[in-house]
Amino acid sequence: MAEDLSGYSWGLEWDFLAVDSVGHVAAVSAGPYGPVPDPVRAAGESAEYEASAIAALPAVTRAIPADPSRDGNFSYWLSLSERGLFAYDWLDKSGPYTLIAAPADPLDVSSLPAGIQTAARVLQLPHPFAGARQLDLS
């Protein structure tokens, strides 16, 4: 049976938001190979724009790197966590979405500007981000 690739956007960079079961928010970077959930794809550019608007928010907490021994420049994901979001990235071509950084004090989705709240609530996941090293989008 062939693998269903309908959720993949090969070659396109997607950044989107998600809300967990307790109201915390994650910023998710799909890169050019990560699967993008159908609700996010349907929201399209509005979801992308609001995800990029996170950078304009003030830093409100400390970022905790998921793996401090890992090599690379993770400043983008650390800055997202400093704004209170969990930050996940798709690893290379095969995944999965992996936690890069967590906020010391996660923000609740209700504390974000209205447009960002709307974009984050497009994808609501039934499990908490706290303690989740990998992100299950199913």
C-alpha cells in the first residue's frame, strides 16, 4: 500500500501554531519536508502570517533547550520559547517533529493577541506539550 503524502508540502517552508490540551501553544517548523496538517493547510497564509507575528512579541520567560549538547544554531527556536511557546522542528527528511526548546513558564493561548489565538486554535491537539519530546499531530 502506498504511503499517503497528501499532508506533505515538499519544498515549502511552513511554520504554524498548535494548542495543547491545557491551552499551551507550540510553534512548529515543518521545513521543506514535514507534514502539514489539513486544518493548517486550509487556513493557509493566515496561519503562516500569525506564526511569524510571534517574533514581534516580547520575551517573557527563559528558554530551556531540549538537548543542550546538540550542535547547531537554534536561536530561532530559543527565541520562540522565550516568548512562552514550545518550539518543535521537523528533523531532516524523515522527521519526526522534535522539541528544540521549551519555555520555563508557558503562555496560555488566551494571553496572546486575537489573531495569533485564532491561528493557534486551528490545530488543537489532545495531549500536553510539557514533557513531549516529539510531537504527534494525529
